[in-house]
Amino acid sequence: AGFAYFRQFDRPALAGAFAALTALKPHLLAVFGMLLVLDAVNRRGRIALAIGAAVLAAGAAIALLANPEVGSQYRNAVLHEHPGAIPLHAWVLPVPSYWLRVFATVNFGLGFWVQFAPCLAACLGYGTYRICRGTRWNWTAELPWVVWVSVLATPYGGWIFDLTVLLVPTIAAAAKLRPTGLVLF
């Protein structure tokens, strides 16, 4: 929402800083991330992407200053499961991609990678749409749909605490439904 707000008012640096926040849950907003990279074809898009990358680099630097071993600790946590941990491929997930994997595994013997197919399809589809829109692309109008599609196509996650990202399309829909002139607060 902060990204769309600042892009609307032609403040790409602040928009990029807000876009960096999406890196906390990249699997939920993969379509947005791909569109952010595609948007670098114009000057404002390059500024937003560069500032977002700088914010991420600053965050990584702060983490490394606080704990120089954070990189190796993360790598070990990902590569070597804790004895009592349930591996990601065994999680029962509340997202359509999980059910696609279950169906494809049971019926066709396909594996874990299948649940990334909806995300890939969404990225390719929205990327093509973005390119076709060209200069008519409007982040403010498109972002609620981008978030909605991203969450529906997420390859994993989608837990109840992840769904707060759906506030973006929910508030956009509520704003369109609100009669003009009505003051709620």
C-alpha cells in the first residue's frame, strides 16, 4: 500500500523503500516482485528498484553487524533440518498450489515442484500483461489485483498471519464500494 501511495504521488524512492518490505514474505508477493523488476524499464521504476535493493542491503548489513554468523546460521537451518521439524514438502498448506501438488502427485506421480507452477504461470501471465500495457500501466489500479493473484498463486505459506497482505485488495474494494460523500469516521 505504501508503494502504491508513493508511486501515485511520483515519489519512487519512498515507493521503493516500501517495496523492500515485501522481501519479508517473497513467496506471497512473487508476482509483485517480478513486476517491480519489469518496471525498471522506466526511470521511476529503476529508482524504486534501486532504493528497495539499498534498503534490503542496509537491513542485511545491520543483521551482519549484530550477528556476523547470521548467514551461515541461516544456511545451516535451511540445509539441515532440526530432528523434530516437519520438512516443507510434508506441510499441509491452505493454498491452491498445495492441492494441485497433492492431485498431481497422487494421479501422475509428480513431486513437490508442481506447487510452484501456479506462481510461475501467474508471473508469466502478469508479466505479459504488464508489457502489453506499456505506458498505460497504473500501479494504483493494478496493485490490488496483483496482490490477490500473488496470494492465490503462492507456492507455500498462506497461513492466517500471512493473509494480512490481502488488506490491500480488501481496502481497494471497500473504497470502490463506498458511496461518495459518505464520511465514515
